Amino acid sequence: MSRDIKWFGEPIEGGTVAIGIFDGVHLGHQEILNIANDFGDPLAVLTFDPHPTSIFAPDRTPTKLLNLEDRVHQLMLHGAEAVAVLEFTAEFATLLPEQFIEEILVGKLKAKHIVVGKNFTFGANAAGDVNYLTSVSNKYGFSVTGVDLVEHEHGIVSSTRIRKHLLNGGVEIARELLTRPHQLIGPVIHGEARGREIGYPTANIEVAPNSTIPSDGVYAGWLTVGLNRWPAAISIGTNPTFAGVRGRQVEAYALDRDDLDLYGEEAIIEFGWRLRDTLKFDGLDPLLIQMKKDCDKARDLTSLRGLE
């Protein structure tokens, strides 16, 4: 079966190849890219989509930190000259390690240097690893570098760890591990228009399936639409103060702006700080008092130098 590569950027042959899922392009991934760039050759990143777990154990497929397009964008921001995406299928998962090397790394990419994390595995039953790559490197004419896992704040930096922090509301530590705020992207859709009625019009975001949504609560961050990026107070939850059953919503109020018409536009919400849990208030007045406090705090936090 033909395994075509989808390239972002001009295809690269005969250069350095960094391999991995790279979901989030976090500190550990950035270290791999930094070391790969040290070779001085054109750097192609080889990644896979969808996530391999969606094939091996669909019920355990992790949520995404970035969609594919934004993963590619971040990889290029951190030094990749081109990104090669291979579709991960059940058939692809049966490739033996030597088949993967011969068909992809040598046959299609003509890799001169290969850089991976030391926990990287590949091939049927994850039979290939850094040691295997090194053992066959002379045969295939490439060098192999296994990069140590990066530690930060008393733990290994990993996509799994970042997801756990986000699901517990830990957007601050996630921001450190990602080196940027975690983001959610989606079109602005019509909600109940309650925010506009009470003086805090929000952009209600339709989040893509399998996105990593932080736990319910109120956050400070930013709302971006097109070329405009506004400081924002962000709410995730079901608005328990108001009667009725409603689904979980992700919405952002661009601070001090009540003149925006964003329906249908693609929006980016970035999470900087967690302000508080979602609470049920005894009526509108105490809610409005708290919302003002939330917005004042969000305004202060988003004005911090270096994080605008």
C-alpha cells in the first residue's frame, strides 16, 4: 500500500529528521528540535495523524493539545523547515521497524541524521526504539541522536502531564510547560445572549471534538479574532446561577468591549490564569459583583509585562 506523505512546506530529502507526535510542541519537543537544528542541515519533522492510540485503543485516545494545523505551525516556529505528516492507520501500524526505516526514513526522506526522544518507539508492537535505530545506523547511512526527556518543576515534561494539569485547571503550569498559553479554537456561535443582557457580552466558542478543555471555572487570558487580540475573562461551565439545563460552554468576554459582532468568526481563546471555580450565586446581583471582580483581576493579570 502506498504511504504518501502530506508535506507542509517544501519537501526535504537528505537532511535531518526529527520524529514524534509532538502534540503541544512543549519544552521537551522544543529540545528535540533545538538539537536537531544543531546539525546545520535542513530540518524536516516527521509526525503522524491521527494519534496512534486512536488505532490501538480508541477508547483511550488522548485529547488534543493542538489540532494538526496548529501543531505544524508551532513546529515551524521552533525550527522545522518542513513538516511531513503520515496518516496513521491500522495497516501502517503493522510495519516492522526495518520496513518503516526502509520505506519512510530512507526511501522517502533519505534521512542523514535522525533525532528522537529517548522514549521513542516505532514499528509493529513498538519493537523499534533508539537502540534499534542506532544498531542499524551504519547499514542505512544515518546518525541517530536520542534526546533526554526534559524535567521542569519536579517532573518530566510530557503531553500527558500537560493534559492532566489542564483538566485540573492548572493553566499556569501548562503555560510554563508549553512556553505559551494553552488555546482553544472554534467558530463563535449563538448562545443564550444572557451576557449581552447583563453587560458582559461573551463570544461562545464551538470547540472541536477531542480538544483539551480546562476544568470548569473562570480564567484570565485572551480572545483573538483575525488580527485583533483582546484581554479577556473566560468562563467554562454550565452557568449554574440561572435556571434550566444547559450544556457545558466555553465563552470569553473581551474586557471593556460591548461593540463586537463576532458570530461566525473563528476565535482563539488563550488561557493565562485560573481565577476561581464555577459558583452558583443567589441571584443576579451577587453574580454581577463577582464578575466585576473577575474582570478587574483579569485586566491586571493580562497587563503584566511580557505576557501581553
